[in-house]
Amino acid sequence: MRKDVRILLVGEPKVGKTSLIMSLVSEEFPNVVPYRAEEITIPADVTPERVPTHIVDYSEAEQTDEQLFQEINKANVICIVYSVNNKNSIEKVVSHWIPLITENTDKDSRVPLILVGNKSDLVEHSSMETILPIMNQYSEIETCVECSAKNLKNISELFYYAQKAVLHPTGPLYCPEKKAMKSLCVKALSRIFKVSDLDNDGTLNDNELNFFQRTCFNSPLEPRALEDVKNVVRKNLSEGVCNDGLTLKGFLFLHTLFIQRGRHETTWTVLRRFGYDDDLELNQDYLFPLLKIPPDSTTELNHNAYLFLQSVFDKHDKDQDCALSPEELADLFDVFPYMPWGADVNNTVCTNEQGWITYQGYLSQWTLTTYLDVQRCLEYLGYLGFSIIAEQESQAAGITVTRDKKIDLQKKQTQRSVFRCNVFGDGGSGKSSFLQAFLGRNLTDQKLIKEEHKSYYAINTTYVYGQEKYLLLHEVFPDFDYLSDVDLACDVVCLVYDVSNPHSFEYCANVFKQYFLDSKTPCMMIAAKSDLPEVKQMFGCSPLEFCRRYRMPPPQSFTCNTAAAPSRNIYTRLTTMAMYPHARLRCMCTCNRCTFCLCQNFLNSELLQMVRAKLSTVLLRRHMSPTDLKTSTFWLRASMGATVFAVLGFAMYRVLLKPRFFFFYSNYNMLYLCSGKMISIFYNTNQNTLLMSHE
């Protein structure tokens, strides 16, 4: 909505322009009328539309033509006043005032006009027969009002219609000549219908209509009123109602009816609730809400956004095969002004055997867009109607801005779920194959990819210690001398060399020494094409020696020349390094099956944290005063408690390494064997106590 409305009154002298303004303000006809009334501002709280309104008078005796032209340019709506008992003033409307206004306004910014017939108290007949042909001739004329400043007839209505012509203009919505809605209005309402059709069955059922009504007008329809609306549509349009639901044709018919009956505000309320401005374009404030992103922070979709996107996927996956066919994808993006995803998307995320984007690939692409270009993601969510369907203030409610990476390093933990891995390597080293292998494609599948559809990104999910994370791979162009800050900003670095090319490793070694030697970013060396015979690298030392010298994990063998999908273990290792950059992990597999992984899971478990808290409470809870905390006895007991806990933890760790290991964990109960003794730990939920016993 506009912040204010500016109304200009023009017309021939003595037609009553000033009298109309003064009668509105004082609610009585003035005895003395000046040549021109001063500009009047009506506060928002006394106007029907709750918008401040400025009323400006024009006087030929006191103002120049230049001043008139300036006022015309500033006006939001112009009232051309004529006297119903003066034919000359009516003729001047067509011969002088309309051409004058047209010449002094931009063609793109059409100013609505209202014809005002004053002094209706002096005649017994109406001037509408003379005015109607003029209204039909000029589409910019919104309406005509006959009034009387002396009798206060239609004075309030005049300025209400003027305000309404600005806030709810007819021009963008309706074509009087064709007696039909304009194409832009039809397009906007069609998008609104499709967004509101939550099950995508082509009709708005009662629940969807009630949700739409509550969203736009803050009140649901009564069952009787809902049925009356559908009966009106049925009576006038045979295809307006189908299976007791309102079709798109019926929806458009209703809004055409509203406009024809002068209820433009109903259609405008709907349009503005769904983000449209006066030109029927989606408002920039709606598409791009304010979102502050501090330096060294990243952007991710939160739970609300993922739930919304899942519902959009389910809504368009009509055959329920957990993949979107080209037709289903086109239907999903039908509410967009353009197709947002190109052919390269199919080589950026997972697809099924037919090359269709899977459910996981769909969510991955949204995650990628949010991470790389959050403003574009906000725009896309706006087209889909996220803020309306999810009942949020704006699309920004679906975005999580992560904290500074430096804080993660200090705290040695992260809450992020998306990690970026930049892949470096010389030309022909196998970087592109490494990216495609992450999506489950072997060498045979990769040969089918066209060069123009190649993607420099690949994103998929990995699991680290049972937690689902997204790993984003970015292939960096192999130009050693021109690596930008974007090429270097990542969570983990992947250096790929070809084991069959003796000069391939040198590029990786030089990149590491120049850009990442003093960096805290973890790096991994990938020995690609490991199915080929390995040759000696023409470098000062072997890749293994190089990794040992710079305290990197040993080179990881990798090949995508397999019959089945390539192994994903190496991608899990990369994600693990990105999650724990401060740690030099003893185990890189994160398989959740080996001894190290089981111990890591156990040490990080909620149960063990509860045991530690309970032991600390038992050891230190001795009715101590603040003075006691400073005594040597207190610190001796604290040291003994810490030692006991450390020994107990080490013993449990050693027990887990033994083959005679029995572990049962369910509902906060744990049972295991320790040196021939049965120890049980269980949590009493009723008494909120933790008990330990042994046999």
C-alpha cells in the first residue's frame, strides 16, 4: 500500500473546487469562499483506507501554468471539476483539461482521473448522459461523481472514490472496452490460485478456500457463505466448479465480478497479500526481504523451509516415484516468471536412472542455492509463496545464518549442516569425475554427459557419526596464478592428482605450499585413477612423504572406473575433516561400525554425559561454604574425583576394545561386561535419578 495519497482538484473558474474542499473540512457550506484553499492533510485514522490524504486546490487567478504542471506531476489522482449547469465547463473537460493532463504526465505512470459534477442542487436533471461517452472514450477516467458543495451531497464519497482510485485502481485490472480482466491481472491471479491449491488437483476445496480467505482477509468463510459463492459461480459458469471445488476459471470469474461491481479493493487485497505492487509486478520488498549476513557466516535452510519444500515436492510428484519428471518440474516452476534451473542441475545433484531429479537431489539443489546465493533463494521462495503458506512474516524466516567460523574453531564444535570442499587439481587429473562420482555415477555414466551441460558443483548428503550433513564440492579452475578469495574460502580442501601422470602431483604440492601451508583449513590428497598403473611423480618427494612432512592424512586412493556406483567413503572422510578441523582424527572412516567410531559415539552420547554429571555431583556435593571452596581439602577431593572418573572412563574404553563385549542401550538404559563383572546403569525417569549397580 502507498504511504499517502495526493489529490489535485482542477477545473474552470467558478465551478466550486474550493467550496468542495471547505465543505469537506468544515462539514458546512462556507459563506465566504477564497480564490484558493490551502493544502489540507487528512490524517490516516479518519480515512476509510487508513492512509494520510493530501488535498490540493488549483486557482487560475493565483497560480501560473508552471505551478499547475508541477502539481499535476506530483498528484496521485486528479479530480476534474465541472458545473452541471454549465455546458462550457463540461466541454472544457474534453477540449482542455484531459489533453493538458495527458501532455504533462509520463505515459508509463498513468494518473487516474475522476470527473466531478458540482452544483447538482441547481438542476433537476443529471449530467451523466453527457459524461458517459467521455468516460468510454478515455480509459484513465475511473468514475464520475455528481455532488453539491452547498447541500454536502456526495462530498465524502467524492474523496473516498479519489482515494480508492489510487489505492485500488481499475486500470491495471480491467479493460472496459473488452469487459474482461487484463492479461497481467489474469497471470497474477493464476499464480495465486496455483499457490493456494495445496494438493495441486486443479481446484480449491473448502479447506483451501478457507485458508485463502483467512490469509487474505483474516477471517474464514462460514459454510453457508462458502456454498453461496460456489452457487453464484455454478449459475454463471458451467466449468467454474468441479468436484465441489472452485476451478481456476471460477476463481477468475469471481474476481471479474468483483471488479465489475466496483469492489476493486477485494481483488487488490488479494494481490497485495501475495506480494504484487500497483503495476502487478511482485514487489522487491516481498521477493528480497532484509537479511543480515555477517562476514565469515554462511546461510542454510532451516527446518521450516525444508518442510515447506518437501510439501511442494509432494504436491507436484503426481506419480509418487520420489522424482520429478520434466513435466512435473515445469509444473512446479509454473509460478515463476522464468525457468530457474538449467540443464546443468541434473549433473549437480542426484538423479534416477531416467535422469530425473530425485527427492534428495531436489533438496540438495535448494541447499546449494541457499549457500551460494541466498538472495536468489529468497526470490525463489517468494515465487512459491513460502511466507503465505508457511504463515511466516517473510522468506527470511526460512533461512538460518550460521555463526562465525572462528567461533566454531574456538569452541571446537559446529552447528552447521553444509560444508564446502574446494577441489584443486591440474587439467585431466580427474576432478570432474571425482565430483560426478559423489552423485553415484561411474565412468560409464559420466561419458554420457554433454560438455555444455557440465557442472562445476556437486552436492549430496553424507553421514558423520550418524548425523546427516551436506557436502558441497566445487571444482576450481586450474589457473594457479589467479586463485580468488572465493576459490580459497572453504571448509576442507581436496587436492586431486593422477597416479598415472608423473607431472600431476606437482600442481597439488604447489597449490598447498602457496595457499594452504599456513592455513587452518584441513587438506586431503586424492590419488585419482587408482585403477591405472601408478608411476613415480616427478617431484622432490613422493606424495606419501609429502603428506607426512606436512602432517596430512596419507593420499587416498580413488577411482570411478567401477561396475557399480563408486565408493562414498572418501566423501564421508572429507565431511568429517570439515566438521572437526581442529582434530587430527585417528580414524577417517566414520563408518559407525569400527571400534574407534563406536567409542566416539559412546563418548559423545547423552548417557555418558549424564554419568559424568552425576559423578561430579556426588563427589562435590558436601554442603560446602564459599570458604571451603578455597581450602586445599576441597581441591584434593576434586582432584581425586577427576582421577577416579578418568580411570573409570579409561577402563570402560579398554573394555570396549575387547572381543567379549556386550552392549545394550535403549531408553537411557545400558548394560555391559567389565572384567567379568556385570555393571548396569539405568535412568529412572520418574524419580529423575541415575543408578549404577554391579554383580
